[in-house]
Amino acid sequence: MLNLKTGDCFCTRNPMFLGRIISAIELFWSTDGHAEYSHAGMMLNNTQTFESLLTNKSQDFYQGYQGENVLVVRPQVPDLDKFLALQKIYKEHNGKWYPFHRLPMFIFPPLAKINIADRPVCSEMTAKYLTLLKIRQNWKGVNPDTLADEFRNWKQYEIIYEGVL
């Protein structure tokens, strides 16, 4: 078991057809020529996630991603800030349906920044959490590949684990 904590973030690959399409579009627009992850979320505690699936909900991290390649990071901000930001995200988004209608907008990334109804896809919800932590300046239009690149390259994150779970 990994040493996961409240407020950690993760990226993983969705092996289903939709995940493959997301990865292909990310790869097309990628600045580093690499796009591995097609899903993102946050840890509510050491086992439970909060993420955007068919609805925004929590699930067991280990059951959900056993055998999958994952990247887990810890934002380098005080624990209380992470707790309060997660509480706000959870309160705003828990139980809401996934905004599938927004996915085609990511084909041309500037369009994905249009989010009038405040209905984030998985990576945007994670980026919104990071915006509350003042690590990012915006969250609209953010895809999982962008988050993974930031997780690996920005000093505000400690990589906890990357590999097959």
C-alpha cells in the first residue's frame, strides 16, 4: 500500500475507448510529444478518491486502479489548506453528472476554456482544487496530460508514486 494522504492528486489511464480518444487528442496537442494519462482525481483520505466518473463521487483507489499505471503526487501546501479546498470541491460537485457534452471542446483546447455552467471534467475538477490551493491560476480547459506534466516538472509537487498499482 502507498502512503497516500488527504489532498494527494493522481492521474491514471482510462483503457476504455473514451480514454484512448482522450489520450490521442492530448498527444496531438502535447508540447512534449508524450501523453500517457487520460483521467485525474484527488484523494479524500488514504484510500478514498474524489473524482469525476459518470457522476462526481468517491471510490476506493486500490480497487479502482489495481493493475493500472498511476501517477500520485502531493501538493506542497499545508494540510489544512488541502482539507479546506477538498471540502469546498466536494460540497460543490459531489453527485453531479459528468459533463460528457464538453468533451468535444477538448479537440480544440481553447474551446474547452468555455465552461459557463461550472461543470468540470475530471482534470478540470482536480485543477480547480489546485487553483484553490493557489498552485495554479486557472482550471478551465485543463486536461490530464497537462496535469501530469505539471506534476512531474513543478516544484510544488512531490511525486509519491509512478508505476503500475
